Amino acid sequence: QNFKGVQGAKVLKYLRQRGLKTDTIQAFGLGYSKTDEKMKDRVIIPIREKGRLIGYQGRDITGKSCKKYLFPKHIDIQNTLFNMDKLKLREEPSIFICEGVFDTMMLWQWGYNVLGMFGLHLNPGRIRKLIMSGIKEIWFVLDNDKAGDDAKNALFSQIYEYFDAIYVVKLPKGKDVDEIDYKKFRILKSKAKRVRLKRIIRGLFEEVD
């Protein structure tokens, strides 16, 4: 949509600062609310599956809200993956999976097949969608923080048996994807480690070269 007025300009400035280009903003249908006071100072990010709009995320742009993200009550966010409608798997049945939507949009802008988890969990409904999409290889791009580290083992144990290979791209500590450039990400990808089962009895995993 057109980013008119003070509110529109504020949202557009935020999107530019996050590194998103005009084509990406348009492709994802990003916008803002002109009437809903609850969504003031938030980017409105449509969520689609199979070309159908199923909901949206309202992302705070001020850094002051106690709720960074807002979703409408009707959407089953726990069983939803962001960017499912843009996957292209015929030539390369592998994907990148990120925590949030901005990392997802940035990787898509760089030409990668990518999905967003809206957090750090892959429940059975989400895993089923990945399997049914024909995905064979997964590259996780997780924040390099305690939450990301704590979530890894649970994520790997949930999906390890279903896919041919799992890799982890390690971001610089405290950095999101949009805070590094494309060349830097390619270097990080080249250093990604493949996940192997370390001890079956305890269900522990390790990242190896």
C-alpha cells in the first residue's frame, strides 16, 4: 500500500532501516493500519498459505511496547509457517528456517528459499507441512543467544528422522540477518555445521563440520 501521512512515513522508514527493498515490501504486502489504534506504530505483515490470506502480524516499530508482536485471535499461529506461499522446491528441495519474519524476508530478498517459525518451536502441525512440501534439507538460521541455544536440541530431536540433512548457520552474537550483509551471510553459510546425532539414548545432538 502507499505509505502516506506521518504514520505511513514512520513505518516505511523502519522497513528501510531493516534493509528491505521496495520489491520486497510489495511482494510481502507490508503496510500499516490507518484506523486501528491497537495497531498504531506497527508494521502489518500479512500471513498467507496457498495464496490465501489467513491472518497477519503487527510488529511494534518503537521498541517501547510490552508486546513486540500482535496477532488476530483467529489465527492458529502455533501451526503456521511464514512464507509458505513463496517456496520454490522443484530445483532445490532445501530451505532455510528463521525465528522471525524480518530475517525470513531478508533471506528471501537475497534469493533463498526460506520460512519463518514465529519463534523457536516446530510442533507436529508445522513438521507435517514441511514433510508434505517435499523438503529434504533444512538450514536453521537462529539468533546466537541463550534462547536460540536452548531451543536447538528440542528442534533437532523433533525433526531429525524426517529429513536427509540439517545444518546450522551461526549468526554473530547479538545480530539479526538484516544487520549483516549478503556477502557476510554467504561466508557464514559456508561455515555452517551439519547436525549429527551424538548419543541416541539421551537424544543429544552436536554440530559437526
